[in-house]
Amino acid sequence: MAPSNGSLVTGECFAFPLWLWHDAPAMSVKGEQEFSVEISAPVAVCFDVITSFERYPEWFSGINSATVLERYENGLGKIVEFGLDMMLKRIRYVLEYSYKPPTRLDWHSVDGDIESIVGHYDLQPISKAKTRATCRQAVSVGFWVPGALKKILEQSALRQSVLEFKAAAEAAYATKPAKKPKRA
């Protein structure tokens, strides 16, 4: 679903301009946001962090709850319910995910208080221990949001969520036990 007049970016990467990826579904320009960041952690660590949905409330300041309702056979979350605190209103939304491990995850809304959410994370290796993470997303909240507040949220929410993901991935990599050399 393309965003409508109530477009607002918030939440998960809640992550976008026109789709640049040939295999991605088209999104409307209105309400789309995109933000990229370099993360000092390998792609695999970044993918593990961003797909560990139950841990989102530990590092994602806007998320109060995250529950995996359904999983794929490989253990990755397929249907995930989130609770988001928007100061004046608590929001519940449910996303369905698909994956191209370990470099991409896509999502779209299937239920909840938000009218429409479509987005993805693209994780590209820069080096063995560095990743470029790009989050692109379009959100239509489906309820009125004051123009000034909407503009502030559109400019800052996505950026903040990606930076919080960066911090969580770098912390996970920093605390990951080093591999011991093999003995002959």
C-alpha cells in the first residue's frame, strides 16, 4: 500500500525516495524516508541484531514491546507485533517480514493501528568488520497528525532509529567473544 495524506515516519527503521532496487515493490514518493549509516560491525552481526525483534525494547527508544507471532522454519521472525509509545498515543502494529540473509530484510504492515508501513533494511559490507546499513520506509499513519509535528517526526524518527540500531550492532560486536586460534 502506498502512503496517503497522513504519512509519517516513525518506528522500526520505519524505513526511502523512489525505490532504487529493481526487485523491490514500488513505493510512492510521498512519506518516504531513507537514512544510511556506517556500522563498525560485520554484516552478519548487524543482521543478527536487526532480526532479534524481542530485544528491540532494550535498544530502540520508541519500542515498548516486540513479540514474534510467527516464525519461518529457519527461526527468523515472519509476523512481529510491536508496541510504540508516541507520547500522546500508544500504537500497536504488526509487520510481516521477508529476508535475503544476511543483507536484506523487507517488511509491510498486516494489522494494527497504522494504516500502512512498507520498508526495508539493506546491509552491505564495506570491509570485514564494517557495514553500510540503509533503511528505507514509507508510513501512512491513518490518523491526523499536526503539520509541524509531522515534519519534525519525518525528519528525525528514521535517523534516530537507524542510529540506535548502529549503537546496538556495535555494542553486540564489541561484546562478542573473540574466536580462539585453532591448535594443531
